[in-house]
Amino acid sequence: MKKINKVVFSLLVLLGFFASTSTSAFAQETNRERFIYDFTAEDVANWVPMETPGGGQGTVELGDGAAIIRAKEVDGWGGIQSDMIEIDLSRNPLLFIRVKENGDGFKWGAKFVPSVPEIEEHEWGMYLVEDNNFKWNNYAVVDIKDKLGEPFINLYGEELEGVIWIFASGNPEASVEISEVKVMYLD
């Protein structure tokens, strides 16, 4: 009888292990599907200078685990932009930017620029992350739909196409180090 109990107990433990493993694998797969964009430091280091109506074309290089974005010396601000991306605001997207370092006295920010700006001021993008000095390998996280706001959504709809700008500012020598950039849907 004791052997049967041990065998049954062992089978239950084994069954519990497989059930928890498959649940974890399902949860991991679901989380992977929610991240519609997952840019590593290497990916960000391949972004191109911002295309603006004038000025701000920064530079980028790959550093130690981070893309180092530098302001345009003449302007004291500037950065880079992603490839064209598509975002469905009806799915409640979040933007994650992991900032490894941003020197004291410098700032950085992020904007979304629609592919076809409907009004002139949108050529300069809409702030997703205001100029700040956030750093130390932490994530800046923002609700994209909330940040863009209803007037923007009424003009462009919920299916957006455009680029993300990440820039350094505050000084001709300003720089920001970015470890990763992600966009995730909450639903």
C-alpha cells in the first residue's frame, strides 16, 4: 500500500510539474506576443538620425550594452528615429524605454511622429516622454494612447503609422544611453 501511495504521490507531483511548466510556457508566449516591438541596444544603434523640418539630427553608436545617442553639437539637442512602425491605440499600447545613463546636466526625451503629419506642428512629433534626466538603468514607461490624447486620435484615428524619436538635449555635448525600447499591448 505504501508503494502505491508513493507512486500516486510521485505521479501527482510530476503532473503538477508539467501543468505548471505548460502554464509558464503559455504565459511567456502570451507576454512575447504582447510586445509588438522589442528593440535591443544593437537595434537602436542602427536607427538613423531624426528627420526633422530643421536641425536635431543626432548620432548613435553602440557602447557597452547601450546605444549612445548624442545631440547635434550645433543645436544642443538631437537624436535618432526608429524605422516606420504601426501602433493600434485601441489595444492600449505602452512604450518602455530603458535608460542606462544620462549625464548630469543633460536631458533626454521621446516623441512619436506620424508618417503623414496633418498639421505643421506634428512634423516635430508629439511628446511621449518629456525632456528629463531619468537614468540608472531604469525603465521610463508611458501609456501611448493617453499621452497622445483625444485631439490627436480624432485627427489620425487609432491605427497609427510613424516613427519614434529618442533624443538628447540640454547641451551641445548631451548624450543618453538606451539599453532597449519596447512597445507592448495591454489587451
